[in-house]
Amino acid sequence: MAQPRVPGGDEDVLELPCGESVRLEALDLGMREYDCNCGETHAVVMDVHPPERFLPEFLVEVLREAIETTSEEMPEFDTPHLLGIVLEEFPELVVTRDASENATVGYAMVWVADFDSHRLHEVIVELVVELMEHAVSHANDDAALANFEEEMTAFDVTEFVERYRAERDLEADDPYA
Ligand SMILES: [Zn+2]
């Protein structure tokens, strides 16, 4: 007989946007995607994955310079902030869990998106471009803004993500990148 559901749910089970659920232990550190029972593949990101999984190092540096985080625990811009931006934009399509109390898994935070990791990658790049445009427009420098906008019209997110993923997978020396 099925166990009655505890209000608030089982701490070790993550309810996914598609209605399925997954045990936290089923997600391991090297996992970028989860093949779900719903038939879809969902992007998986953990705090141990560096932001370079999605963005080139120079851009991560720029973000670290430009963005003041409000978190005392994580003062430096990192993967959790990146996923925080995605979560803010798509609150119904991304779920997250603090697993730092769970000793059986090697990560402290996990995010699972409704979309696959390729689409998540595009979403992240799109949001970072918007974020940077916002930052540039607040700098009150019309020339810089015009310059940035011109560069961005020539910037193709789809193409960038294709190329970045191909190069990353060839060159990655960080197993979680
Ligand atoms: Zn699913």
C-alpha cells in the first residue's frame, strides 16, 4: 500500500515541474541532464558545477567585477547566482533544493529545469546578455551602450551555445564544467 504523503513532502525527493519526482541521491555530481519518466530530459545543475559550464572564463570575470551579490555566504558571483537569475525568470520551470544537510549527496544545491541542458544554456546566455545590457545602460555612457548594442545585434546566442558546448566538451579539464 502506498504511504500517505507527508505535508511538505519527503526532504530527499525533489518534485519536478513536469509532475514527476526524483530522489536527491539519484542525481550525481557529473550529471548535466536527467532522463525523466515523463519522457523529457531535464537540465541538472549543481553548485559544484563552475559557471564556466555555460560561460567563457572572461565573461565570468566580468560578472564577478560587475555584480555585487547580497549573499554573505557566497559573496562572489557563482553558479548559484546564475541559476538564481534563471529561477527568477522561470519560477514555474525550475526547481531547486538545498541539500547541504543531506550527507549522502556530494552537492549542497541542485537545480532541475523543465527544459533540457542545451535550452538551459541558451536561456542563461540570453539572461546574462540582458543583465549586461542593463548594467551598461546604467553606466550613463551612451557611446558604450550603443557600442554594446551593436555588438549584441551581431551576437547569435544559438550559434554561440552550439560552439561553446562543442569546445567545452573537447577541452574541459574540470570534470564538472
Ligand atoms: Zn519530467
